[in-house]
Amino acid sequence: MNRKVIIGTRGSDLALWQANYVKDQLAKAGLDAELKIIKTQGDSILNLRLDKLQGKGFFTKELEESLLNGSIDLAVHSHKDLPTQNPPGLIIAAVSEREDPAELLLILKDCVDVKQKLSVKFGGMVGTSSNRRKAQLLALRPDLEVESLRGNVPTRIQKLRDEDYDAIMIAKAGVERLGIDLSEFYVEELEPMEFVPAPAQGVLAIQIRENDQELFDKLQVIHNSEIAEQIAVERKVLNLFNGGCHMPLGCYCRKENNRFQVWTSKAETDEDFPDRHFIEAESTVGLAEKIVAKFATDRKFPSSVFITRDLPESSYLRKALSKHSIELEGKSLIRTFPIINKLDPYILRHVDWIFFSSKNAIEYFFKLSPEIVKKTKFGVIGRASEETLRRFGRVPDFNGEEEGIDTADIAVQFAQVADGATVLFPGAKDSLRTVQQAMTASSKVIDLPVYETVEEEQVESTMAEVLIFTSPSNVEAYFKDNLLEPGQKVICIGRSTGKKFDEMGVKYSLPYSPDEMGLAEAVFAL
């Protein structure tokens, strides 16, 4: 192939980076290429929100027209900007590796409040023109004011400096590719399992004419077939919903341990509370259809849910269930009591890490008014514990949420992170000590029982259709006097709780994350 390949691209810094990346990859395959900048509708109209622009493909249409008329040979797109159907005569010949699909919340340092979820001060103004981001933001932080924000990545960051925004939300991939220094801001990274990204976020699509077989063959050296399989699920979901960039839809698929895991978030409008769904499967065949079926308007939900935890009116789970008129009863079946009322300050001066396996451990530990040394790092088991820790003005340096729902997996990961360190473990008397037992021989473990649990006497049964158990102690308390009624379904917040049902021979489901968002996903998936 001796011809010079003409690469069509938008003119933004990020688009040029992406096009030059593809140009460099083509050079490795022995292809000479040059760039041609093409302005799109999305680049020209900057005074309207994206959802106010007419039609679909407002960042891609002009590039596709140039392909069809032969003025370029290849177009490089951010895959998430592409409509789910190619125009006749065009195909996606290759997709890139996936840059981290996480979202970044860039916060002005004088607008930070780590006691709040997402670290933005109460009532803060956040800039984004994405309906998907807005819906998920308001679900987590209904106090925030979300205002429109347009422009390329450097422009949006400059608007954070110059205008009234307290924070803005952008994709991590763009920042990483441009190598932008964010040190002047407080940066909160939101993992795709918590804040679900746009379908195909972080992936580049290389589009060519369908009849250009020679170029198609050359492009296979840079095609990532594994990523293509995963984003095909995300884009099929988008297609089945007949959605475009303006739909408040997030979908993220990844492959872990030879299983596909898919998170989906969808709201009717940017103001509505989104439904969330999580599913695991061994194959992608029919997977998108299964996901979309769960969002059918005529599907039947459980009428009632019981959870072994006291929940405030503002709780995420309560709001997620009330949207579908699901009655929720929350009541803890155990009581907790402090064991100690004073803490030796010598201990805290000589620990490198403090690790918490529960919300109760955090609350009882901080009631002791500990004098924390500045160098001390904090680890937590998951998002629910992180939220509790934030109330005391601390952000964890390790969150086991990213490692999955198995405490044993989290324990192994933390043991590697804290290898050789002295770690304090405030917790319950007679706790399972899963994390402590995984620590390496070179680490020093200090157990600090700060509370104990006592089961309630004569726990009444519930006729709720779904029972959610939040600890092994709550399972024991309930089944001392009660049995499961026919048809009742069980959800366990984690594997240690699930083991109690394994012993009983009872089927149950597990959320991906042991917090209210994960529990909402688990109920929605029933």
C-alpha cells in the first residue's frame, strides 16, 4: 500500500492528540499518513447545550461526509460520540485500547469539603453539559447546582478558573491523553463502577469506507478485539434504548476473571433519579437484551423490602426503591456498645495505617477523640465505610471497593499495599479478622476492639418479598425465631453474611458493592 492515508479529525487539542496517536500507530504498520482538520456542528455551535442540538452525530457527521466523498481515507472519533449505526458505506475498522473510563471531578481548593460525598461543598455549583453526569450527580448529591458547561477540555478547565463554577466534571481519558497538570485543583476520581461512564468512553474508533479492504487489513494490527467485544455490549444497550449522546444513560462493561461485568445507569431526564443495574455473565450473547429488559416500563418489581439496618429518609436505597413504589422497612436486629472509653495516644503515634472493616468501627473509634498523626494513612472496606470516614474529615488512602465484593480479595490487596507497615485495626469484639490474617509477616498488626454487638431478643418476622441482611449477626438474630416464608428472596451485603445462608442451604444474591448503591442495583436486578 503506497498511497498516503488522509486522516480526518476535529481540530481540538484532544482530537489532534487522538489523530496523531493513530498516525503514529499507522507508521509502525508501515503506512504514511497526514492529518486534515474538519470542523463539525458540535465545534461550531457552542452556545447551546448538547441535548439542544438537532439530531445525532453532531461531532461526527462532517467527518463521515468527508469519508463518503473521498476527501479523507480515515476518520478518528471518540467512540462515545458516534451514533450506534454507521452511515451506509462506512464501517468501524478498528478500535483502540481503552484509556481509563473514570470521571474526574475538578474542585477549586477553597470549595472542597471532604465531609461531603464527592468532596464538593454543600450547595456547590458543578459544570457539565452531560445529562448522564447530571442525573448521577444529583442522585448522590441532590444539594448540588448543576450548570451547563461546553468547550474542549482546556476550555472547560479555564472556565473553572474564570467563571462561577465550584467544580467541573470531565472524563479522565482526555486529561490523561493531553497530560494536563491538575495540581491547582482538588481532584476526586470517580470509578466507573460507581459513576457509570458513557458507552465506549475512553475508546477511539477508526472509521473508513466499507469497500477499502486494503486499509481495513492494515488497520487490524492496531485493533483491540477484546475492547471491541466489551464496548459492543455498551453500544448495543444504547442502540436498544434508541439513545444518543443526550440520553441520561451510562453503560460500562469489563471482563474480570473470564466473566463480563456490566453496570448500567439510566434516567428518563437529567432531573430524574436514575435506575441502576449490575449483571455478570460468561458470554456477551444476548447480554444487552437482558439488561434493557430490566428497564422495561411494564416490568414487575417487588412490592416490599426489609433491610436489617436503620435507614434515614435521605438514604440512596430508600430513594431508589420509592421511585418504583417499593415499600422499605429498615430495622437493625443487633445493638452495639462501646468497649473502651479512652485511647492510649502512644499507639497512634506508632502506626502507619488504620484500617476499618465497618461503619460502626469508624464511629466508635472517632468517639474516642483520637489524636491522629499526620503521616497516618486510612484504609476502608468499601464505599459505605468511606462515606462514614468522610464525616470525620478523612479521605481513605485505600478503598477495597475497587477489588470487588470478596473481603478475602480486599484483604490480599491491602496486605500488599501495607506490606511492612504497622496497622491498627479498630473493630468489633470477636470479629472475623479476615484482613488481619492476610497481612504479611513483615507487617505488624494491632487489634483494637472498640465495640461489641448484642442480638435483639424476640425478633419479629417480616412478610416483605425481599430480605436484605447486612451482617452475619443480623442473620443469626433473625433466624433464632423465624424462618423464610415461601417466595421470599434474600440479598446479602457481602460474602461473610452469605456464608450464613450457605450453611442454611438458602439461595441469595450479592450486590457488587456492599453499600446502598450496590443494594439498589441488586434489588433492581431481581
